[in-house]
Amino acid sequence: MNNSRVRYTDQYGAAQKLNIFSASVGLNRLLNWPDDYFSLYTGLQFQKYDFNNYPFQFGDTTENNGTANNFSVNLGLSRNSAGIDPIFPTQGSNIELSAKLTPPYSLFKKKDYSTMSAIDKYKWMEFYKIKFKADVYNEIIGKLVLRSSAEMGFMDGYNSQLGAPPFERFYMGGTGLFGGRYDGRELIPLRGYENATTEGGQAEDITQKGGGTIYNRFTLELRYPISMSQTAKIYALTFAEGGNVWNTWSSYSPFQLKRSVGIGVRVYMGAFGLIGFDFALGLDKTLSGDKSGWRNHFLMNQTL
């Protein structure tokens, strides 16, 4: 259970307030079928957003006052056979399939949503969200390990008049390491581009205003161990990756990607966890029409 409060002032000095109440309960079970590597997660989550003079993007409009509720069922099926060392796997794979579902409220009560305000439409959010991710590890030559990764996610509403809600959307760019995820957004890393920003509800380089409802991302990463001692594990890496975010299936093009390449290093110590630094080059133009260029990325306790 969590209760967060955010207080700012706007340009005129008036108080801005956002209160987020969140509670969740879940159970993760290890399975022995089809094999011992499978696990199943089931859970329930409730979130309430109460905001006053605090701007939230609702489609093409901005609402400053209101309440939004999000009650969801969360399901996850995973298979993890990625070697003995979770910090530096050398073989095996980690595959995850998850679903987040709310009740289809609009099917129980027939309403004319075309005449309703955005706040009334999404007072109780309804949507379904599906995500898939697969990481595969292979030893190439000697100690050199190749990590191949692919992931995809999409969300939508049950009612065509409502579509996907303005909360819980996908934002892509950078490492996903920043605060202020107050609209429940999913932060998808893509090195070589700027981190998603909360201002205006958009990512500076990749994601359109208001976030996306579909994304995919592909990564190839070569890793080489420098030190695998008990006190500190250090490895270097080089990578190539690409990804993008879309808002409709009609505009979805899985290979129309924002690409990047780069190098980096990871250091794991028990007292600090996993720390990383990447130096990445974004190869494609951003939403502003400019090339992204070189970016420095700092990571802490993250797996990209």
C-alpha cells in the first residue's frame, strides 16, 4: 500500500496538489509444468488519482481538477532458465508474458460518451494491456556472451468511444531512470535518446504527446566479463538496439525504428547493487527533426 502526495505551485503561485493512493496484493507461484523454470503471478491493484490545479493530459485536452480510479487484475507467466549467475548469465533465456485488465464498465451501463467530459469518461479507467519480453543468452567465443532481446506491448479500451485511457501509456527513450511517473506510465528504455519527461506528458525525442498505446524494441548486446569476483562483478558491453512507439494499429510499423549503438560498463557490488554507464549514439531523427547524436546514460539497479 502506498499513498503519495505531490505539491507544487503554478506560474501564478497557486497551489498544485496531486494525491495518489495505491494498494496491491499478489501471489507468485513456482510451477513444475511444463518444466521447473515456469512461474505464475496473479494479483489485484487499485490506484486513485486525486488532482487539484495539476495538469493531466486527456487526449487532446488538459484537465486540471478531478479524480481517476484504476482497479485492475494482473497476470504474468514467465520462464527463467538464464544460467546460474543472475548478474552475468551466459546461457539460457528469460521469457515473460503479462496482462493487466480492468473490468469493462461501459458494457454494464450504456452511456453516450460523446457528450461527457474527459474526467467523467475516465473516472473509472477501463483497458487491457498485454506485454511480452524475451531475453536469450549465448556464449559466442570464449567468455564473450551475446544477449538477444525482443519486447512488445499494446493496450486498448473495450469501448471504441473511449479507446485507451490517458493513463498507463508507453513512453520510450533513455534508460527510464527518472522520477515523476505520476500517470502510471510505462517507461521503455532506448539508449541514444533523451529520457521521457513529465512536462507536457511527452518524451522529448521519441514519444508523441500523451504517450503511445503500442511499442516494440529489439536489442543485441555483446558482453565480456572483466572481473567476476565475489566482492565486485564487472563487465563491458557494446550494443545495437532499436524501438518505437505508436498510437494506432493503422500507423504501426514494427521495423520503422529509432536505432542506436554504443558501449558501456556494468559494476555489481552487494552494498550498492548494479551500477552502469553507457555512451550511446542515436542514429535517427527525433520528433523535432534533428539527429539525436551522442548521449551519456547512468543506470542504477536496472536491466535494460
